[in-house]
Amino acid sequence: MTTGQDSGAQGGPQEDGEGSLVNLKRSAVEGAVLMFLQYGGSQLIRLAGNLALTRLLTPEVFGLMAMVQTMVYGLAMISDVGLQDSIIRSKRGDDPAFLDTIWTLKVIRGFAMFAACCVAAVPYARFYEEPILSYIVPAVGVGMAIRGFESTKLLRAGRHLKLRRVVAVEISTQILGLGATVLLCFFFPSVWSLIVGRVLTASTLTFLSVVAFPGRNDRFRLEGVARREITTFGRWILVSSVLTFLATSADRLVIGKVQGMRILGVYSVASVLAQVPAQALGQIAARVVYPMYSSVRREGGHLGTIFDSARRPLLFLTGWILAAMVACGPSMVSLFYDHRYAAAGLMVQLLSVSVWFEVLDGTNVSALKALGQPRAIATATALRVAVLAALPFGAIHGGIEGAIGVLVAASVARYAVTTFAISTHGVGAWYRTLPATAWILVSAGAGYFGATSLTRSPLGSGLIAGVIVSALWAPALYGIARKVSSIARRA
């Protein structure tokens, strides 16, 4: 039986001083590489599936799924009390009683979200004048209930940066789920095939989380001490999560109502492409950076000693990807999607401005969680929501471009607050991100205008723009590679 005393066997820090920090950096480097490779592979799989599905389904179906996803995401966020964060942050993160309490709360939360789907489906469908939503929202809720049984063994592996098996499980789940979804859509091209695919994917991940990891299985138990610790830490996480839902879903809620399902479907495609850098950093921040920061804090260290060195390579990597997305976005859309999605090209470029500030903000949020400052995160998100109150005005009077302008302003406002919050703890400085920001503008502009001046071919333009951007980022990427190699050799 695995107990709280076997954390060393699971990869928990065992040494003090310099040796412990070096080992921690080594684990972080390995985890970051794994997450980056996983994300790259995951996006290629997702792109392949997306290309297949856009040929099998209409933009209206993607618009409906965007509304379903918004509902699901909203329910997940308004019930989020930081269960995963508690496992990573708490000193009891390997204690069976603590883990059982986490798992029991997860199961309860899963069934609560399913019940909420059933209750909210009809009003949601009436508001958007889409009757089918009253049926497909509860169906998606089934998958949410299934995910509630997901084993904490998967989360515990993340706590100790043991991510190889986690990556294997998640990639396998994605391949199986997407393959089943595409096959269903081929024979039954409707939104129901997408819904069934989601439920199958949830079932696969839950099953693999139980059987693919060693250790004891979770049991129903609610320990009073553990529950109090979780709820004390989680109350501000809950507030922040509710605000985060409003902050990250307001665009779809407003565009779906003001512009209709067809425009929302096109916008959703553009958003998926533009969000690639932010999601890549989000994966690494949640599964590598935050556990690393938390480990430093548990051992009494100061985040200022590791914050900049940890986030610099991440910002350069995501900055390179983001610059490439700006330069190649319209070419990618023209090359891979048909004429119905042509407007997504400009949307990708405009959304990328907002995404960069989300990337910067993500590194701040990881530090604030490790510092035990969820209130600061909630405050920053509240300001973002306040700015987004102007979103309907922007969408009505400025169309998609006006809506995206409001999104940019909201992202800048949230980033400003989290930057100030970490600076009060002696961590980070806003001006250190200026070189990467400036280089994104320079490289993206050079790539886009250089390519379009040479050729009108989507394939040729995309390749030329990608080469120009990559060449301009090559020195910074080479420096990152040398730094990573140095850490690996020292360890």
C-alpha cells in the first residue's frame, strides 16, 4: 500500500540545498520537454481530426459544439475548488486519507455537474433559440460524471513530475477518442457523433487512469482535516474559477448570441489556432512549473531564485510559436480550410495579441498559486471580467474586430494585476518581458510581409513566413537548448 511516507519513491525531493535544486531543475526540464512534445503531438492529432471533421460537418455544428463546450466549461469552473492544485501544493499530497477525500469530492462534483447540465439545458436552449441544446447538454453531462471517477494516481504522478506515463495515457486517450469521433461522423454526420465521441473519450481516460498507474486505488472517504484544508485553500480558487469562466467564455457567449452559430463556428476555428501557444504554456505551467514552484516553497525556498530562469525559456518557445501563428495564420487557413472559414485568417492574427498577454499572465498565476495567493488571482480575473462587460458593445458596433479589441484590453488588464501581485513578493519584473514582446512584433511582421511580397500561394507564403520567423528566433532558441543541456549535465 502506498502511504504518505513513500513520497521519495514517487520522485519527491529528498535532498537539501544545491543538490536538491539541481535535481528539481532536472525533473522540471525533463517534464517540460515531455509536455512540449506531448502538446506538439496532441496538436498535430487535433489538427488532423479538425481538418477531417470540417469536411464532414457544417460550421453550424461547430457553433453548436462551441456553445456546448462553453456550458461544460462553465459548470467545471463554477465547481472548481482546486482539487488538483491541492494535491500538488499540500504537504499531505501523498497521504491516502487526503487522496481519498480528494477523490470522493471529485465523484460528488462529477454527479453535481451532470445534474446541473440537466437543469440548465432547457433555459440555455431557449436563450440561444437552439432546441437541440436541451438534449445534447445533458448527454455531455454523462461524460462529466464519468470523469469524476478519474483516479488521483494520475494527479499524484504530476505532483512528482513523473510525467512519462501521464503523457502516454493522455495521447492514447486522444487518439482513440478522436478516431472514434471521426469514424462516427463519417457514418453519421451530426452533432450527436461529436457528443458520443466526447463520452467515449472521458470513459477511456478514466479507465486508463485507474489501470495504467501503480499504487492503491482510491476509496470513498471524507476525512474532516483534509476536507477543511481543501476547502480553505479552494474557496478563493472557486471564486477565481467562476470569474475565469466569465473571462474566457464571454466571447463565445456574446458572439453566439449577436452573430449567430455560423460566425461562431468560424471564430471557434480561429480561436483554436490562435490559442496554441497559450495552451502549450498552460500545459507546462500547470504540470511542470507550478509543481516545481510548490516544491521550492515546501522546502522553504524563495521563488525569486528560480522564477525568471524557469519562465524565460517557456516565453521564448511560446513567443516563437505565436510569431509563427501571426505570420502564417492566414496562409494556414487558406491552405487547410475551405472558403467557408476564410475569415478565420484575420481573426487568428488579431487574437494572437490577446493570447500573448495570456501567456505572460500564465507564468504569474503559477507563482501566485505556489505562494498561496489565490485571492490575487481572483482579483485579477475580476478586473478582466469588468473590462469584458464592454464585449457586447464591441461586437455590435465593431463586429468580430471590435469584440477582439475588447478581449485584448481585458487580457492586458489581468496581466497588469498579476504582475503587480508577484512583484510585492519580490518575484518577477514587468520590464523583463519586453525583449520577447518586441521580438514577436518584429519577427511576425517580417515573416508575414516578407512572404506576401514574394508569393500569393498559401503553401509558399506559409513556408516562407515560417522560415523567416524561425531564422529570427534561432539565436534565442539555441541559447535555450544550451541552457537545458547544461542543467541536464550538472544533474
